[in-house]
Amino acid sequence: MEIYTILIALHVIGTILGTGGATLAEFQIVRSLKDKKISDDERALMHVNYGMIRVGMATLLVSVIGMFWYFYSTGSDHLLTSEKIWIKELMFVMIFINAVALQKRWIPLWLGASVSFTSWWGATILGLAGHLPYTFSTYLAGYAIAIFAVAGVLHLVRQVSSGPAKTAKKNVSLLIAALVFMALFAIFYQVLTKPSDVETESEMAEVAIVRELSSTVSYDVPGGSHTVRFTVGVDEDGVIGRVSGTDTTDPEHQANVDKFATALTTMIKGKKLSELDAVDMVGSSSLTTAAFNEALADIRAQI
């Protein structure tokens, strides 16, 4: 298995453990506040849960260090130029700092819980979102707003859970919490799915393709392997006009390759091939993205 694929797998595993652990931790906090005490069983479960979060943090740290080593060894500055990766790495740093601050009791529980919850879920969602056209300042502002918005929602949930059952106040609080959550989800979904003006203009612009550059790469997948021939069409100035791919081993996989190529074309159309070191994950296709990045070095060498 190619080293980049292993690093991606570690990154995903670490994020899953951490995000799941942060979510369970919030449920545990709500339950503890409800009866105003922590039983021995709850304390034991918390230790197991926080152990899972620590394993996730350690796995994530190994994968991040490995990625920096991998891109540095291949001469790529992708990790230094992708603003989406910058905010993800900031979230990971905040996760570590927040864990220490909570343990030392330097920050209140409500803030620490919100930073943890927002950072883990934010990194997860950004990882699944693929290419996004936003600047680091936009990401940073959204991250800061999300921390306090999530803190407000979690506070409402805790109030509802700790109050008397089946009362009008509880029903009103539940309704408010649901409405706030729905509003936040709608805003976040709109931000992620609305294309930028730059993207729209890029998609509309036509690129007169005068040359096609190809490279074939094989990569492992669960249950087998694929061999895909990637082709990048460029104009006379080396500007990318389209990307296509052909699976030479599995015709049934061709539909997925076509979908990947279409999404990738939207991401990189209008960019100069000579300035493209690597691409962010396309949709949820981490393995195919890694394969394309491997082929990209050979394609660039043909310019």
C-alpha cells in the first residue's frame, strides 16, 4: 500500500476516534449534570471515553507529522499553500491546547467542551467537503462564530436535560434548541454548497485544449486494486481545461472514475498545470485522489 494512502487512513481513523469521543463526552456531561453527581460506572465510562480521544489525538498527530514529511520529501508545498488545510491544522492544534487547558482548569467547562466539539466536528466536515474556495480569514471567522454558537446550543441542551420532566419550560427550551440547531445547519450547508463567483466564472470560461498529457497509476482498494489512466487537457499556456480517467482493470468502476474526473475538473479548471503540486481530497474519494496526486508528478514532467 502506498505511503500516502496509509497516512490518509491514519488521519481518518484518528478523526473518527476523536469526533466520536468528543460527542460521547458531551452526552456524559449532560447526564452528569442531570443528577448532579457522577457514579462509579459513569466515571469508569468517562475514563474509557477520554482514553479513546487520546488515542485519536495520538493517531492524528502521527498522520499530520507523516503528511508533512511526505510532502516535504516529494518537494511539494501543498500543505503550506492550502488554506483549508491551514484551518484544519489550527483546529487540531486547538484540540491539543484545549485538552491541556481543561485538565489544568484554565478555562471553564462550557468553553472547553464547545472548543472540543466544534474542532473535532469542524475538521471532520472540512475533510468530507473536498475543495472549498474560501480564504483563511473566512474559515477563521466561521470557526470562532461556530465555537460560541455551539456553546449556546449545548448550554440549552444541558438546561433542558437537567430541568423537571414534561414541563412547559422544558418543551419551549427543546423547541428553541431545535430551531437554533436547524438554523446553524442551514447556514453551514449554504456556505458549503454555494459556489463562489470565482468558481462560477472559471466553470463558464472555455479553455482551448491543444494538448493532452496522461499517466497510468495503480492503487489498492478494499477487496482489490484499480489501474487508472488519468489524462489532463491543457491549452497552449498550460492552463487546465479538463481531466478524464479510464479504469483499465474494472469497467464497472468507470462510472466512479468519471464522477471523480468531473468533480476534479471543476476544482482545477483554469489553473496552470505547472503550478499544481497536489489537490485536496475530491469529495469522499481519498484513495482516487491519492492516486491522481501520484500521477500528477509524471503528468507535470511531460510539460
